[in-house]
Amino acid sequence: MVIASFQGGFQSGIAATVLSVFVTDYLFVQPRYAFFLWDPAAASLMMVIFTALGLAVSLMMERLKRAKARLQESASALQKSEFQLRTLAATVPEILFAATRHGGTEYVNTRFTEYSGEKCGALLGIGWLQTVHPDDQEQTMASWSKAVESGDEFEIMYRLRRSDGGYR
């Protein structure tokens, strides 16, 4: 019954339940090999409960299938959106990076790696701070820490090391 409703849906689950009721009555309820001719104590009640449970299981499996389909659609939409965002971030002519709520960078665009001459992995976490001019690092880190703690926007002017070693 569970397999039928999971594989075939609600109608298959109901069909399996109804078929199971008749097969169970015929094969297992006394007298055997007869349909509902003699009703031992609570046999009909047990069949009703079995039928209700079968319908409930079929309904739950149908809802599970629908939820799984919605989850797959959402995952597909998220992948598409992430691809579009990564494409935009890779093509924008500005230096971009994204940070976690704890302050460590988790993404830098290719413009940042090209400009600084550093590999992407070296710029993650607080590695990007190494590209800031030594005279600007203390103020930059203080502003960055304050923005991380408060959740405010981070905006500051500092000199950034280019791939040729000069600062701009």
C-alpha cells in the first residue's frame, strides 16, 4: 500500500487499500475464503480502521511527493539564480567580495584576483586585508569589525595593492 501510493500516487494508494481490504477479509478473517458472511467481534471495525489508515498513508505519500517536487523546483530556481548572480559578479568591472555574518570573506570576484595578483583562496577569510596598504590596515580593520558587529554597511576608502606591487 505504501509502495503503491509512493510510486503511483493517491489513486494507486486507494486502489491498493481497497484491494487489500478484500484480500485480507477473504484470506485472513474467519471464516476464511468467504467475503463478509460472518462478522466476528470487531472484524468489521478492524477493516474500517485498516481502510482509514490506508487512506491516510496514501494521502501522506501524495503530499510527500508534491513537497518533494516543490523542493526540486525551488532547488532548480536557486541554482539558476546563483548562476546568474555569479555571472553578473564575474563580469562586473568592479572589485566585489561577499562576507559571512562573522566577517570572513567567502567570495571574491575574478576582478579582485586579477587586480591584486593574489589567488582566490588567499583573499578569503581576512586574507583580503593583506592587499590593503599597511598604513590603512588598522583603520580598515577597525571599521570592518564595527560593521560586522553592528550589521551596518561597510564603506571606507583605502589604498589597495595592485598586481605589480604598487598601491592605488
